[in-house]
Amino acid sequence: MVRFLLFFFLLFSTGLASAAPDGRALFNQHCAACHGTEGRGGVGVPLSLPAFINSVSDEYLKRTIRHGRPGRIMPAFTRLSDAQVNAIVTYARSWTMVPAVEFNPAPIAGDRENGKVLFGQHCAQCHGDDGKGGKGTGVTFSRERDLPIIAPALNNSGFLASASDTMIKNTVMHGREGTPMASMLQVGLKEQEINDLVSYIRSFQERDSVDSDDDENETVIMVESPYDFDETIESLKTEIANNNFKLIRTDYLEHGFVEEGKENKKQVVLHFCNFNFLYQALAIDPRVGLFLPCRITVIEQDDKVLLMTINPMRLSHLFNNYDLDEACKKMTELYKAILEDATL
């Protein structure tokens, strides 16, 4: 009986061990595309850089994975289990022999007004006047980065929810060796001035840096036409040209999905493009190519003619890139103008 119980215990223990999340595999699946193999960096910051990994707590890494960086490329990994997040952090910690620093939630007091002045003098050049980080994604076919490593966004709810004041202070004091981030002590700032900087950076948390609009949450922009199907198509073509877009082709919605000739003739997609706008958008973030060139679908259904297209502002939030927001907002306005003018 004892042997049976021992065998069962060993079998059960082995099963638990084999079921434990694989941190390396999870990192390669979810993180390596941006942070590079073994955390050496890429689009994202180099996590295995000693000046970084030796200065951050495990709690900071966990919170960063959970919160991401709203408005930047880093998404929030809300669907990973706690065990999976812990496994990724454990794997990241294997890049160094230095024990993790403790997470210290204690706030640091300082003069935020003086910190604002100091931020403009010493930090804004890399982190931006508003603290939203360096520009450029570093993705192939994207515009070049302003710096070899993109300066992180400090005015960001994900960063501020993850970083303690102590961590921010230590980073400002000692910099990040191997990156453009210099030690402010070596620059000549006193510790109280660094406290002022930390206080100013923390004040970003009082201002929600991500604007919200109910219209932006709509997945599809749709209007009903007062004209019949063929008249609507012709009116739409006219307005596409009037808004400086080139009509590329008109196709059936079901093309390629059903046998040729059997497509529903009352479901049509118009493909069009402004190539200058396309180039500008791709230069900001090549992922915008997922919904370009532009498309508007026209269908006749239940004696109604409907025009519909995706909402670029909705996609902008999914891409998580502030720099892309303005282009997506412009595209949304153009879509609405074309649809409204075509159905007057």
C-alpha cells in the first residue's frame, strides 16, 4: 500500500511538473518579436541589458506584462494566467546572476514645478515634451527611430502603474548604461532635484493620457443610401474621385469564395487609394497596411442599400500606437465624408 501511494505521489508530482508553464516558450511566443531573442532588444527595449534587468523588480516586470503600454506598441497581456506571467518573469531573470531588487511602493516627495523645468532641460529631448516617449517604431519599412533605442513613454498609464517612485528615481540617478540614458547625478543634478523630477513624472498619472470617444469604439461605419444600388455605386465612385482618391477596382464581395459567376451581384466592394496618404501611413506604422488600400462595401438587403466600411480609429486603438492615431482619425473623417456625400 505504501509503495502504491509513493508511486501515485511521484506520478502526480511528475504530472504537475510537466504542466508548469515554459517561460522560454512563452517569451518566444509573446515577447521575442519585439524584445528580441534572449531579450537582446529590437522594436522593444533590450530586457537582458544588465543596466535594465539588474535594476527592476519582478513586480515591475509582472505589472508591465499585465498593463502593457497603452498608446504604444506594447500590448497588455490580460489573457495570460498568473502562472504564465510568473514563468516569463522567471525566464527573464535567468539572464542575470544578480538577485532581483525589491519592489518599494513608497512615494517620493518633491517639487513638481521645479521637476517640470528640469524635465524640459534634461529629459524632453528623448522622452518628448509631454513625456509620451520617443517617436518611430523601429519596424522594418517604418521611419527610422529618433534614437538607437526608443525612449520609453513616461506619461503612460501602463508605465506609471508598473514603476515605483524608487525605481524611477534610481533610473534617473544612475541612467541606463548601454543606452542614451545618462546618469543625472553625473550630469550634475542633486538628489533633491532628482526627487523633483520623480514628482513631476508621477504627476502624469493625474492626467489620463488616452482620450476616449464612443465613436472610436464603433467597429463599422455604416450609412443607408436613398438611391438604388446602381445609382449608389456611381455616386460613390464620384465622391471617391472628389476626395482625391484613385479607384483601383470594383469587385464582388464574394469573389474568390464562391464559383466565378455565382457571386451575389448586390454585394460589391470598391477598392481605392490615395498613394501619398498610404505612404505616409505606412511610414508611421507598417501594420496600417492591414486595412489599406481603402475599401467601401455596398450591399442591397431587405430593400435597403447600405454602405459600410471599417472604422480606422477602432483599428488605431488595436494597433496601440499614438503616432498612428492622427492618420487613422483623418482616414475616419474622409470615410465619413465620402459616405455622407455619396448618399446626399
